[in-house]
Amino acid sequence: MYVTPEQIVANSKAGVEVMLALANSQFAVYEKFAALNFNATKTAFEDGMNHTRALLNAKDIQEVVNLNVAAAQPGLDRAIAYSRSVYELATAQQAEATRLLESQAGEYNKTVVGFLDKFAKNAPAGSDVAVAAVKSALAAANSAYDSFTKVAKQATEIAEANMAAAATAVGKKKAA
């Protein structure tokens, strides 16, 4: 069984559509990340200017120390909020990319298995061993991909737990 030009065009179109969807998704995240960075930079600059003005108006060394101590906690809170936002953007993008690529991989596997089945029906005698070897290699690759996906999901869950623990620890420290 031969692959027709129409099948090649259809597979190419599907691949291009997935890549365009992935690129659009990436650009949306870059846009959000740029806005996040701009706002964080603007806030840090404004806070720095206000803090500098307050320091210049301080009457004694104790007031300078108190101003510096008072400025530390809000800065830490903003840094944690910024880190959390970056993490959320990265996690959402990873989930979207995984979803797109898994759907493409599933379609690709169906196409390859279908092609192998058609080939096996029309293949010369003795080629069934080669077809079985290709199917076995495809199954092994799918199994390896599934294992990798499980490990990546576990790593994501661990990172989320660590982020939550850090936020809780900071919250407890702030309350104390």
C-alpha cells in the first residue's frame, strides 16, 4: 500500500496546525510574562523612589533603621507573589504544550499503526517479522513517553508542594 499525496498533505497540515497553536500559546505566555515583568519593575522603581524620599527625610539613625525594616517585608511579599505568578504561567504553558503534543502524538501513532496494518496485508511473505519489530519499537517508544510524562507530572506536583510550603512558611513567619 502506498502513501498518497493527499495523505501526506493532510498529515503535514495537521502538524502545521499543531505547531501554530503551540506558537500562539507561547506568544500569549510571553505577552503575560512581559506585562508581569513590566509591572514588577515599575512597582519596584516606585517603591525604591518612595523609600529613598523617606530615608532622605529621616531625622535620626533610628528612623532610618525603622524605615529599612518596614520596607523589607513588603518587598519579600512582592517577590514571593512575583515568583508564584511566574510559576503559574510556566505551569499553564507546560500543560497546554503537553496537551497539544499528546494529541499530535496520538494522531501520529494511529496513522503509523494504520499504515503498518495496511502494509502487512499487502506485504510479501516473511515481512511480518519486520512489521512486528516496527510495532514493537513504536510500543516501546510510547511506553517510554508515558513513563517520562509520569515523571514530569510527579516533578510538577513536587514543585507545587514546595511552592505551597514556602508560601505557608513565609505566612507563618509574617504572623509571628
